[in-house]
Amino acid sequence: MAIEEPRINVALTTNSGCASILIRRSDADDSAPGEPMRWVSWQLGAIERAGYMAACERIGNAVLRLLHQPHAALFAQHPLLAPPDELSNSTG
């Protein structure tokens, strides 16, 4: 099966001397106001306070949510990987 667009990019960036992690869907530049989130960024200093495992959970959550939006049909085959708000909407 071919990988479909959009894709997720994860990068470390610096701005004004502050390091951040940027998670961005490849179609982020095409988004219009009011559309679902297509990128997130957190300063490493801010997420460091919660520790490694909390950062992994936050980053993984963002990646799966960003992938779920354009690939809902693919994720429908794996419902336990749906974001919690989507899971409660489909079972409630």
C-alpha cells in the first residue's frame, strides 16, 4: 500500500535562542482559518518539566491526531487508535 499525503514532519527548531519541537502536517501551508489544527510547536523547556514519558505521550498524541484528520477511513479499520474524543463520539 502506498503512503498517502499528507505526511507528518517532526523537527527541532530554534527561535530567539529557544529550542522547540515542531510537528507539522505537510499540508499545513494550505490551511484556512477555522480548519482543524495542522501543526503544533512546544518549547523544549516547557515540555521538559513533565519529563520524558509525558513528552512522548504529548508528541505521540499530536502525531496520531494530525494523521487521523486526513486519514479517518484508514484509522476506521483500527478504532482503538482513534483519538479519545473521536472514540467517545463513535461509541456514545
